[in-house]
Amino acid sequence: MSSRLEGDAFLKNIASQNDSPLTHEEWEQSAEQKMKAHEFGHIRSGAGAEETLRRNRSAFSKWAILPRMLNDVSSIDTSITLFGHKYAHPFLLAPIGMQRLAHEDGDLASVRAAAKWDVPFIASTVSSYSLEDIAEAAGTNPRWFQLYWSNNEAVSYNMLKRAEQAGYEAIVVTVDTVMLGWREEDLRNNFSPLREGIGKANYLNDRVFMESLTDTSDEGIIQGILENIHHPSFDWKKIEDIKRATTLPVLLKGILHPDDAILAVEAGIDGIIVSNHGGRQLDGVAASLDALPLIAEAVNGRIPLLLDSGIRRGTDLVKALALGADAVLLGRPYIYGLAVAGQAGVEQVLENFIEETRVSLALAGIPDISKFASIKLIRE
């Protein structure tokens, strides 16, 4: 387990890297300079007019922290426990597919950086490297597997089995991608990374998928993926089938409505990730943060809640926990770090986020995540 820089040591480390970006905005600008325009556009953009993309950020500014004073914060415990596993920090790296768009080493660089800072990594179905290769790169660091349902159900069930065998600790089923969102940036650039084959590794390494193809040329494989990955008939019955098919905890990612949260609990789901897919699917929907209190009220502590979409700063994490999240997912920031400097870039983004989170918790008067109930927010 890696030791973390704190206080003066952290500041000295930052000073020694004064040519590196510091804020999310700086990392984004540096990534734009390094990447091809259509590839950067795919990562940065949201669906439609990008109302939800902007709303994910503006939602945080509507809430203000009421910090507690005179608590001993000389030692900050940021560890959490989810599904019987203890994690060093209250955040995970969100599942982001096709990471070779940002850097040739893609998911392998990201998961190695996550391992350095003891941050759990969620591998995507459409990763640029197979889930087995990602698991090997992770070593003993915790990882979860995100599943996009396949129209060929046998492929999905085989991927669940592969994830179990490769030591993944949970399954994240994304439920808001039954078809691709209206992504004008990609349409304008006539760009589809799936069609380019950047997210095919898990399919290439899946025996059931490959045996289902009559054409195993590159074109045939890509067509097979496209025919499998969008699934408008996906429903609650299939969620129950997934739950029965694996021994691992199952979380649903993409829940925004409290009624769906109740249905998830009734279906035996182990956790919910409140998410609007980073504003990349249905434009005009609520910010994930705005939906979180409604879902927290509906779930009433029966299963863990995680928040995805819009997390950029340690103060964002504090606000999310205060509104009912047990942990959050960090997405675009680490991909920009990957684009700028590969594994080292992701490591720097994570180090900054961890330290800002530690400082934010301390100044809010929270020495221990488990004692978070005392922190209040006000709506501005």
C-alpha cells in the first residue's frame, strides 16, 4: 500500500512539478492541446445541447457547506467499507471505455496509477485492453467490472464469469445506454470509436462472442459488437437474471428516479450509482447531485449509494457525501491526466484529488468519514 504525501511535503512535491497542470480546467486544456480534435471532442462532449453536462457542474455550486469547528482533525480517516471490502478513499475511478483515445497504454496506465494510490478501478466492457489484462496490471488493487448488456445474453453471462475468475469485486451494470445518446460532437466529426475498434478488447477475448460470429474479420467483429451493445429491450427481468448469474455484488449505474431506486432494492440489487452518464446520454435530465437526495430518501440506507457525474474537486466529494452518497466516482479528470502524461498524469490527478479531499474534510471538521452525519449543507 502506497504512502500518501501530506501537508508541506505535498506542497513541495507540487512546487517541484510546477509545469504540470493543477486544476481540472488546466488538465482539460492541456489534454485538448495533446489530442486530436475529434478524439478530445468525444471525451469532453455531452449529448444534445449539453444542458446536463453543464448542470452536473452548476449543481454543486448551489450547495454550501456548514463546517464544524474544534474537532481534532490532526488525523483524517478517509477509508470506507463497501460490500465487505475496506477501501482507503471514498472514491473510485469511473468506468470509461476506449481509453486508448487518450493514450496508447489506455486502461493499463490508469489502473496502475489507481493501484499506486490505493484507489479502486472500474473497468469498462468497451475497454481498450481485456478485463484479464487490466486485472493483471492492477495486481492486488481492488477493481470492479462494468457490464454493458449484450443482445446475445450468453456473451454477458460469460463476461460475468470472466470477471469473477479475474478477481473483480463487484459488477456495475450500466442501465442508461439502451441506445446511443444524440452526441452532436461525434456526429459533426463523423467519429465513432467503437467503429474504429478502440473498445473491442473484451469481445476479442470472449470465447462465446467470437464463436457466435460467422465473419471473424475485423469488419465482422466490429459489426458483431455494434449489433450486441445496444439493447432497447433491456428490462428489470434481465436485471434479476444478472443478479442470479453472479456471486458478486451487483450495482446499477444510471439511476436518477427514486421509483427506479425502489425497484432496484426490490430486485435485490446491492448498490446504486446515481448517474446521468456524465451528461452523455439523454440531455435535459437532472444533475446527478440533484437526484441524489431523492434517491437517498427512497433507499433509506438499505443499500449503498454512489454518485457519478460532475465530480471535480474534494469539496464536491464532501457535498456528495453530505447529501447521501457513500462514495463517488471520478471520471473525466483522470482521463485528461492520461492524455497529458500517461500513467504519470493519472497519478498526479489522483494525488491532487486525494490531498484536496483530505484538506476539505479536515476544514469541514470531519476527521472520520464514518462520522459524516454531523455535516450540514444549505441550499443557496
